[in-house]
Amino acid sequence: MVDLEVLMKAHFVMMAKYNAWANARLYRMAAALPDQLYRQDVGAYFKSLHGTLNHLLTADRIWMRRLTGEGDHPTKLDAIVFDDHPSLTAARQTEDARIIQFVSGAAETSFEEMRDYRTLKGIPYRQTLAEILAHLFNHQTHHRGQAHAILTIVGVAEPEPLDLLIMQHERSS
């Protein structure tokens, strides 16, 4: 019989590792752009690739603060937490490692535990850790998709794919 708690933890550990893998690929592609294209307002929700990548870090820091009670976090979703790409990349790598450590260190039984938190507007919510992590990773994927589209808009002919399946194949070979 499959232990669902073990399976759930394994799933979220995989998603945390995928998150770091996909972010590393995306940030590597962003680093290859001239600064003008990296910061170009292309009409995306967070305007540019720079704004979108900052939003992703901002949101993860907010969620990790809610989950751990620790860490810096902005109070606005459109905050520019790092204005230069190298500093943003280093912070992203640190945050991805923090997420992996948090998920890997969580007890198998903790994913169904209820967590209380407040939005930036102070609205209280209560959800399971599994629901929160599902949102965190889905949110990352959503905005990485926007960032990937921005790469195409600014002229990257074929941005590297960010599919989970590719990471799984790379790790199994």
C-alpha cells in the first residue's frame, strides 16, 4: 500500500527541485540579454523581465516568511528587491535553496496541517501546507511562463524549454 504522506512529501520535494532548476535556466537566459532588453517594458503584468523576476522573488519571500516566520520580505508585490541582475540571481539561488530545505525538512505529516497567515492587506486565511505549496509552485510556473514569453518578445529566437519533464529526463539519465 502506498503511503500518501510519503508520496505527498516526495511530490513537493520534486517541485522544489524543479523550481530551482527552472529558475536557474531562466536566469541564465536573462543574463545573456543586454540590459536594455532585460529591462524593456513589453506590456507584461510586471512590465519587463526584470520586473517579473523581482516579483517571483518577492512572492517567494513573502510565502516563506509566512511559513517559517523568518526572512526579509517586501510589502508590495511589484517591489524591485534587487536592481541588478547578478544580485537578483544570487538572491534567487539562496531562496530556491531555502525552499528546498524547508520542503525536504518538513515532516511527512505536516503537509495536511493547517496554517494561518495574513495577506499583505491583512486579510486572514487558513490553508493546509500542501495547498500553500501547491500555490507557491504554481505561481512560480505561471510567472516563469510570462518571463519565457518576454524572452521571445525581446528577440530570443528559441528560449530553452522549462518543462518539468525535461528536468525529470535529465535527472534520470
